[in-house]
Amino acid sequence: MRRAPLLWIVVCSVAALLTVPTLFLIPMSLTGGSTFQFPPPSWSLRWYRNLVEDRGWRDAVMVSLQVAVLSTPMAVAIGTGAAFGLMRLGARLRLIGAGALSAPLVIPNILIALAIYGMFLQMGLSGTILGLVLGQTALAVPFVLIAVLARLQGYDRNLTAAALSLGATPATVFRTVTFPLVLPGIVAGGVFAFVASFDELVIALLLQSPRTVTLPVQMFNAVVEAADPTISAASTVLVVVVSAVILVAQIGWTRRSEKRSGSGA
């Protein structure tokens, strides 16, 4: 009990360290000035209007959403299938396989991006939406794999054996028993995959073309070329989109758990 207050203080301090700098983006994005300044000299929505009206920023947002929406299902399918495949292996082979498939999490993104760029350049995929989707899928797969593997490792295989012994087919067992129990891990992996794809910069920077500029790349280019306060508005939108995806997923699963608990009672 004596450690509880100290632990609470540490948790709040870490949370403040991670979130407070981000909160400064909101007032900076509402500035009426033409440069980054805090506190803002005046208040205005001009930079949000510029984000919507300027074709470069508007197209960048749409490209990021398009790539994230396309890459997330691919990452979920590949990561989930890989997780089920690894669970059929022995402990040693499973560890080796999981380590190999999770390599993009530990290898510097610039090395992966250079390898993907060299290969896609030969295949004619550089500067295309398909190239961005495939490249960002490669980085998103480990998030799905880890989430689904964690769920499968706590899965009671006696449930599968019981369903099979009652005459259910393997397909029925998977649909009615295995999949519902593993679904939280799949959804969690999908959320992280969407977030990782939406705000990926390094791969998008190397694979960009005038028609495939993502929002992070547009923000990077704006920082290099000029300190445009539109960056603050775009950053705020990025934070809101990512937070909304995570929050919606969390609320959905909380309500689902409450309904299942209520029906079970």
C-alpha cells in the first residue's frame, strides 16, 4: 500500500512527459500569426482552412488515409496467418520464426526503407500507391503478429478439443470458438497497424512521387522548406486521428465485454 502513491506519481509523471508537449500543438495550430509562436498573439482557424483548401495538404491527407486503409487489412491477414502458423511449430522454431518476423521492430527503419526502395525501384513500384501499401504493410505486420501471438498463447486448446469431440467441423470450431477468442488480439494488432501505417515517414519519404506524398512527408517537406504553421494544424489532425482510432477500438471492446459479462450473468 505504501508503494501505491509513489507508483501513481511515477505513472502521472510519465504520462505528462509524453502528452504535455503534444498539447502545445493545439494552441499553436490556432494562432493568427504567420510563424510558430507560443502563446499565440491572436486566435484564428486560418491554418486549418489552409489545410483543407490547399491542394497539397488535402491530397497528402487523402493519400495517407488510402495507404493506411489498404495496408491494414493486408497486415492483419498476414500477421494473423503467421501467428497461427507459428503456434503449430515447436517452441524453439516458434521463437526463431517470431524473431525473424518481428525484425522490422528492431532494425532501423532507414535500413528497411533502403532495401525496399532498391527492390521496388527494380520492380517499378517506386512512386506508386501499391508500393507504399506494400512497404508499409511490411512494417505493420509485426504489430499484428505480436498481438495475435499473445492472445493465442493464452488460448485454452481444450476448448477446441471439446468442440471437435461434440461433432463440430474444424471450420465451425474456428468460426465459433477460436476466432471470437482471438479477435481482441486481431483488432488490437489492426489498430496498431493502422497507426503505424498512417504516420510512417521514412519509407514514404523514399517511395514518394508528386502524386503519392503522404501527410508525414508533406509535414517533413514543409519543415525543411518553411516554418509554415499549417504543420501545427496537420500535426493536431494526425494526433486526433490516431487517438480517435485507439479510443473507438477501446470503447468498442469495453462495451462488448460488458455485454458478454451481462449475458453470462
